[in-house]
Amino acid sequence: MSSLKDLIRNADDIKTEDDVEIPEWAPGVMFQVCGLPSDDWETYQNRASTMTRRDSAKAVEMSVKSHKAWIVAKCLREQETGDLVFPDVREGVAILSKRSAGIVNGLFNLCRHLSDDDRSFEQKVAAAEADFGDGPS
């Protein structure tokens, strides 16, 4: 019997969605979009907001920057091979930053959904309870 640690380590809990078409970019080509692990989401969240202190003015400045292109570059895959469309994430960000905000935002939202980052903890528990049904006998 596996330990709980091994069960968690080996869990297949990263969701994917196949057959995502982006006709504005590649008509007839199907992409795969995958959710991202916790580490990538934390990196995204840390990049999204930064705080800077300027000693001369003794002011604290908070800036919020969107890095949606970074997330999309990390989650967009070729459907046939599963390979990243942008293996060089920096290059992907540079390319995606020049593309339609609506398309990039839509892909970001899909990746966020597949990463289970668009629901509260309570919603996730309620969904798990509903899936579990009456429980084991």
C-alpha cells in the first residue's frame, strides 16, 4: 500500500482541455490548454503585485501588473504532441503581449479554471462532497 505522501506525489490532478481552436491565430489547428501547478500560480501572483519603497520620499508604492501572457505561454500546448507552443517562455510572452487582449484573456481564464484557481475553497469542498455522494459504506 502506498503512503499518503506517495499518493499525493503521484496524483494526476492537473486538468487539460483538448480541441481548443483559436481561428484568429491558426484556423483549423487544435491546441491543448493545461492547468498549472501551485508553484506556477504562486510565481504569477508574486509577479502580479510588487511593492517598492522609495527612501527619498519615504513613500511606499504598490503596483499591479498583469502577466497573463506568462500564464498562457506556460499552459498552451500542441495537441498532437503535448509540447509547449512556447518552450522559451520569455519569447512566448513577447509574442503573446502583441496579440489580441481578448484572446489572451480568454486563454488565461481557461487556464485559471483548469488550475482550479477560479473557485473558493468552500466551492471546491462543496463540489468534492457532491462528487463523493453518500460516501463509503
